[in-house]
Amino acid sequence: MEEVKNAQPDQPETAVKTTETATQESEPEKSQKEMQEILKQRMEEVRKRAQEANEAMSQGKGRLSLETPIQSGDKEIKELVYDFTALTGMEYTDAMDNDMNANSSAYHRITYRQALSLFAKAAAKQTEGVDMEDIVSRIGVTDAVEGVQLATLFFTASTRAGRLRISKK
């Protein structure tokens, strides 16, 4: 605006500056449209990943990409494959017994320690080169939070589904 006010017909420099200013004003519109398209693509990617994650959680099996890799021997584990449905009854009870302070009368709830043990058992059974102890003792906190959440969701869903299979007959 200021350049237009000061522009004089006999000064070509001012006219060039005004043209440059007009060009710069039209570029942000293009950039804004491009940014909207990029944002739209990223939102779609996030939506697809969230959908995949929800499916994995509901099925009780999937892959957890680790934020902090686990060192197991000379091998670096960057991803844990887990499958809660592949656990045996004894593996389940071993994992549940890992927390001696758990309230045994709270049968409908599991502690964080129990959930982490359950996740570690499920992951160790499916991930080559790592055992339950490696996972429990070396998993990073953000990855542990995810593992605990996965185990808790599976446990809760399995408890509800199991009640539907019980009958008097």
C-alpha cells in the first residue's frame, strides 16, 4: 500500500516494487492451497493408521513400532510383534502372577505390572530374538505405556466376550 501511495509515474523502481508485492501476495494463496492439500493427505494417513491400530487392538494381535529400540544380545529390536490370542492358559496365569501385590479379589481389573507382563509374554512369543525378561526390563516408558494399554484393552474385551459364552446348560 505504501509503495502505491508514493509511486510516481516517472519512477520505474516503484512500479517494479509494486509488481513484486502483488506477486508475493498471490504466492501465499498458492502456498496455502498446497498446505491444505498436504494437511489433507496427512490427516488421511493418520486416519488410516488409527483404523489399522483399532483393528489390531480389537483382534488382540499386531505390531508395535518401538520409539526406543530394545537391545537383546547383539540384536536391536525396533518392533514387537504381539498376539494375545496365541498365549496359553498357563502363560496367561504366569504373567498375571508376576505382580505379587495385585489384589486377588479385583478379578475384573489387572495391574500395570500384570498388563506389562501379559504384553511381554505375547510379544516374546511372536518376536524372534527377544524374551519376556528382555522386554520387561528394557522397554522404554512410552512403549511400555502402549503395551500396558494394549494388554488392558485385550483383557477387558476378552472378559466381556467370555461372559457371553457362559450358560446354565
